[in-house]
Amino acid sequence: MDNRSPPAKFLKLWPTLLMHDQLPDAQPPNRLLAEEIERRDAAESDMTTAYRDHNFFESEQPAIGWLRECINQAVIRYLKQTAVDYPLEWHLQGWPNINRFGDYHNLHNHPHAWLSGTYYVAVPGEIEPLPGRDDRTPGAISFFDPRPQANMTAIRHDPQVDPEHRVQPAPGMILLWPAFLHHLVHPNLSQTARISISFNIVLKPSSAHLPRQ
């Protein structure tokens, strides 16, 4: 007779899934994207801040179409890492950003969306030799644990309580994360502009989305 207890079960509850990928052969479309974004920026004084006024992905410009398809494919790969086993339909909404010297984005999240993300078109390689702290990460994006009390008993090397995840971007990089996740962008400390495209994945309403209680 075997009196051994059954093996313990371990559950990873309330995961926060972040996708980090590098698109291949991105340099040619990135040049075209940068040209288009700079053209729009010259024509619109508030292009980066008036992100609700236009949807960048409604354009039929070939490079924008390439990125639109890359993002949709990224969402499909993201879905495969979840337990969602039913079809989803979504709307892609996006806006370009040009961050010049000193520009940054405060802590925020993206209400009314399911996923959010950023694609990096151009990232400065050199920064200004400024005095002061040497641990700055110019242009990086930081994500924060959405559970306010999770780090009250934090111990070193426990991945469940690391309060911040920081990513240093590169051209061609795409990031995808839950829209509720708070994040911020560190100041650009280069005289060269940092160009990116932010986007939201907005689900089309369906009764299939409703959780089963």
C-alpha cells in the first residue's frame, strides 16, 4: 500500500504577459516610416499629444501596411501564450511619437483597450554627456507591477515581487502588454529624435468575452 501524498500543485495566478520581439528586415520599412512620421510632424504641431485625432494605421502607405500586418501577427502569437481558446476580433488604433531632447511620457496606462504596445522606428545611439547620476537609462520604457502591495515582503531574486521591469529599446523592436499595465518612458537625452509608434488593440464586443463565474 502506497501511503505517499500526491505531489503538490503549483499555480501561477494573475500573470502579466509581456511580449518582446525583434522584427526581421525592419531597416527598409523603418526608413519609410521615419520619413512619413517626420512629414506628419512638420504638418501637425501636436502630432504626438493629439493621438486620438487620427488613426495612423488607416493609411495605405506600404510601410504602414507592413507594420499593421506585423502587429496583427504579433497579437496572434501573443494569444497562443494565453488560455484564450475562442476567436477574437480587434481594431488596431495607433499614433506616432517623436521624442526630442528632454521629452518623456509620465506614468500611465491605456483605458478601454485590451492590449497596448510600441514599435520602435529610430532609437538614438549617443546621449549627451550630462553631469549628475550615471545610472540613467535614456529612452527606456519601465513597466510596473499592477498589484500595489505585492512588494511589501519582497526578497531578492523572487520574481513575483520585482516592482519594475525596464526595457532599453532598439529599432525594429515590438513590445506588447496588457493595456491595464502602468508604464512610463524615460527622457530622451540625445539631440537625435527617438521615433516610435504606439498602438492599442481594442476588442470588438462579444458575449464570448464574458468570464464564467
